[in-house]
Amino acid sequence: MKLKVLGCSGGVGVDLRTTTLLLDDDILIDAGTGVGDLSIDEMARLRHIFITHSHLDHIASIPLLVDTIFDHIVEPIVIHGQQVTLDALRNHVFNNVIWPDFARLPNPRQPVLRYEPMAPGEVFTDGGRAIHMVEVNHIVPGVGYVAESGSGVMAFSGDTTSNEGFWDHLNTLPRLDLLVVECAFANKDAELARRAGHYCPATLATDLARLRHRPDIYISHNKPGDEDLIFGECTAAVNGHSIHPLRGGMEFRL
């Protein structure tokens, strides 16, 4: 199982793309602006998109992706997410006002896009891979995902702040090789992080102390311009774990 980071920033700018993780060559976990770095051929290989929540930085490229490869799509691209998240996409993006309703194009019987609701605790399986949806704590309904195959296990927190469920779920896993976890704000913005439903280094360190596994941990979703400050504070606050800054273009084999 391969993981490539197409985007992991909390914003945009030169060399900054928002959250987009490519699993093998056919699955996206979130579809932020990082999708735009794929070639048309690479986009055409995508079959599934797992969405953590409805915020724009995690869904921004879905409309343009489907439009770009419209003529290449034989089977619908399946969008997986909580029902409330899929309803937001359907009602506020693919509503024939902001963007065409590709769940009914080129015709309702053979669309290029299909919604597949999931609930926390459910597992999607395909090609020897299992993807678990895990509830997290964000300002809108949000989830993280655990992806496992015979060769390894990785987890992604999505956007979240302090919570017990995500960490409790990770502790039930027989193994955990890689963890990508958000830390959007520096400690100076701890109150903003709390109100926005994000971690800062102090709150992340508290929750990481619950984790029994010792995976490689990569810190994601930093506020642009504060990346070094956030990681420095994480390094100072986190004990007993190996942490690294996540960067676009990184690749992992599990």
C-alpha cells in the first residue's frame, strides 16, 4: 500500500496545497487543491474519494476533477463520507448553481459521480485494503480514516481537536505504522484553535500521550507561515513519540 501526499497545508500559496492524500493510485482521502498536481491520466485512475468533512479546503477539487475527466469515466467515481457531508456536497456544490449535478450526468442511470454514505465504525474493503471511518471532533461533523492492508496500517485524523474516540480506536488496532495528524495552530492561537475545532501543540501532546502505539507521526494542516513555529512547539511538547513535519510530495510505503 502506497501513500503520496499531494497536499497537507492549512492554506494555499507557492508550493502549498490543501489536504489531499493519494492511496495507491485509485483512492483519494480528501480532495483539496493538491488534486491539481495530478496528470489527467492519473486523475482518470481514481475510483474512490473518502471525505473527512465538508470544509472547502478538503473538497475544493472534486467539481473540477470530475469535469476534467468526464470523458474518461467509465464507472462512477464514488464519493464516500458521512451522510451530512454528502448532503452538503449535493446541496451546496453539485446543485446546478455552483456546479452541475454530476450525480445525474450524462444521465441519471449512468452518472459519472455516485455518493456512498458511511457511518463511523463502518469499513470499506477493496483489493485487499480496508478503510475504517472513525468519528473525530471538529466544528462541523468530521471523521478520520484508518487504512490497512496486509503490509501495513496508517491513520489520518482529518480535522479535529481534543477527543477520545479517535485515540481509543487507534489503541484497539493490532498495529499502527504511520499516523498523519493535524495541528493547525500554534499555542499563541490556542483559543482560536479551540473555537475552530483544531489542535494546537499543547492539546495535541495531551492526546498523543493516550496513544499506545509508536508509529511514525507526521504533523499536518499547519497555518501557512507558522509551520516552523508549530513544529517546534510540537517537538517541545510531545514526549515518547517520533514526530516529523508533513510536506507535499512525500511518499510512504506500508
